[in-house]
Amino acid sequence: MPLNVIREDIQNLTAYAVADVSDDFIKLDAMEVPYLLPEHLRQEWANQLVNIAINRYPHPQRSGLPDVLRQAFAIPKEAQIALGNGSDELIQLLTQLVAKPNAVMLAVEPSFVMYQHYAHLYGLQYISVPLKADFCLDLEAMIHAIEQYQPAIIFIAYPNNPTGVPFEREQIERIIELATGLVVIDEAYGAFSEDSFLPQAGQSERLLVLRTLSKIGFAGLRLGYVAGSPLVIEQLAKIVPPYNMNQLSLFTAQFALQHMDAVNHNIEQVKQERERMQQELAKLPETEVFPSQANFITVRLTQAQKAFEQLYQHRILVKKLDQSHLLLCDCLRITIGTPDENNQVLSVLNQHVNNINKPLAAIAQSRKYLIGIMFVLLMALFAWLLWQYYVD
Ligand SMILES: *Cc1c(COP(=O)(O)O)cnc(C)c1O
């Protein structure tokens, strides 16, 4: 049996579940941007695609993309960058880079699940520090863990996924200061956030800033990058597979970033809708809306499982976080869609909370009757006692 040559821990894993729903579903589960580039740009792009040397191996460094990235995102010149087939690949490679025997990876929980996955895959000890109940960072506990475990690598998603809540900048700075190993600030949602560590990339040898084009409209490209000190990026370059990027992505990313106005326009629309959704969701009874600096909102509501199913029946897919972590009990993560899609979410959730509240209201109502009946019975008993007394 070939299975017995395969690692047992891998046999015991379950594959990352990519949602499998039909095309008519409204997909609000994976932080995709609901917009394409405008038609005229897509035409221009298509016209240029015919010239791509698909017969040649890609050469990321000579492709021109690194320079375009530097310009589009103001990456400091002290920083070097490495490209990944999605930032996911870079998480994997950075983990491999430090995977010495007994090395420790530190992260907060709940956070992006792939950190832990790669820690286990490459034999690192994985240590996690729980967030506070409001999904803020527990700095004391982090400092304690850094001192105790001397992690080779720390992953912090800033803003965090799946919670959307931003951590305090000063807390992250403190962690970078105290760390003895690498600190990866994963800014997958950086474009939607008010703050970034990208301007600091290249300053501290420990700091690596991880970014992706996935959450700003190009999830299909699979293009991520990491900016950090030359010291670390040069080591990382040794284990990046030689042809991990492909010509089509390299070209398309360049094309898109040369039209940053159009990209930013879509980002702005999503941010506006996030603000509106934040306000509208907060109006739902018994619903806790966590403040988000990302392109999704995490909410806690009564009977999240039921809410998820109700959305699903209306062909809307969101992420059910309930049962994935203790702190995420009754939570759903809703990616921001188009205004129309968002309205549909609001309408279904409105129905859901009202349906939930109906039986409660009915009980409350019937309790009033019960009290009334008890009162009448008590009065009757009292009258009867009085009558007994006087008759005697
Ligand atoms: C989505 C996500 C990624 C992975 O993005 P890709 O570039 O598409 O691989 C990495 N980190 C966080 C926190 C994410 O949410």
C-alpha cells in the first residue's frame, strides 16, 4: 500500500475546504472584491495578452513587476521584495526558512489558519496566544510568550482575519522590538486599513511585511509579495521555487497596478459599503458587530448556524466561524459585496433575527397571560379564604 509511505500526520489532515457552490450564489465567504476592472481596461489588457511569451519561463525580477509594485505601494528602497504565488506561498516559505529542530512559531488565535497548518507541516512547535473577548491583542500574554518560547517566527495579521479588528500599532511595535526571531506582519487587508507597516519595511532586520493582490480585486492572479530587510529576503530567495510565478499573472498584475486609479476606485467602493454595513448590521437586535478595518465584517448573532443556513437558502454564502474557535461562538464573517448583495444579506438577517425573536415575544406575551391568570386565581383563593373565615 503506497499510503504507508505517506506521513501519518498528513493522512490525518483534512484538505482546506474551498467552498463549492454554483455560479448563481452570492459569494461572500472569501474576501473577494465583487468588481472587475472597467470594460475598456479589460479590452486593453486582452489586446496585450496576445504578446505574452508563454513559450518562455517567467523571470519575475526582470518582469518589471517589482518596480511597479514599489511604485504603486510606496515600498521603501531599503526593503527588498520577494514574490509569491499568493502570499500563502510566502507564509509557507517563511515557515520553511526557520524550520530548525525545536523552532517555535507564535501567533494569536483566532487568526489565519494557514500559519498553524504550515507550522505543523514543517515541524515547528506552534504556540498561540488567545485574543481578548473583543478580539483585541493581549499584549501582556504575547510578551510573556515571546520571553518564554523565543519564537523563531511570529505571524500577526494586521488587520486580523477572521475578526477584522485592527490591533493597536504600539502593541505591534512592542512585539517587533522584543522579538528575537522574524516578525511577519501579514497585511492581506492593508488596503482597507488606516495603518500599515509597509513604510517601515527594510528598517528592522526582523520585520517582514506580507501583502497580496488577492483582497484588492485579483484573487485569481495568485500574487503576493513580502518586503523586508535584504539580509532575510536574500536567504528567502534561495528557497523560492525558480518558476513559482507565471507570465500571465506577472503581466496582468503589472497591467492592473499601472491603473491604480481603477483599482483604488473599487477599494473605495468596498470601504464605503463596509461603513454602511457596519451601521446597518448594528441596528439588528441582539447582534454584536465587531469594528472592521478589512473588507469583511464579523458579527455575533443569535443562532449563527441558523442564520448561515437561512443565507445559504437564499443563495448567499458567508463564512460560518461558529465552532471554529471558542472565541468565535455564534460568529459569522461576511465579506463586503456590491450594495445590492449587501442589501440581500441585510434582508435575510433581518428576517432571521425577527423569526428568532418571535417565539421569545410569544413567550413573553404568554407570560403576561400567565401572571394575569395567577393573579385571578390568587384573588379567588383569597376571597374563598375570607368567605370561609366569615362563615365560621
Ligand atoms: C487571504 C489571506 C492570505 C492569503 O492570500 P493569498 O495571497 O490569496 O494567498 C494571507 N493572509 C491572510 C491574513 C489572509 O486573510
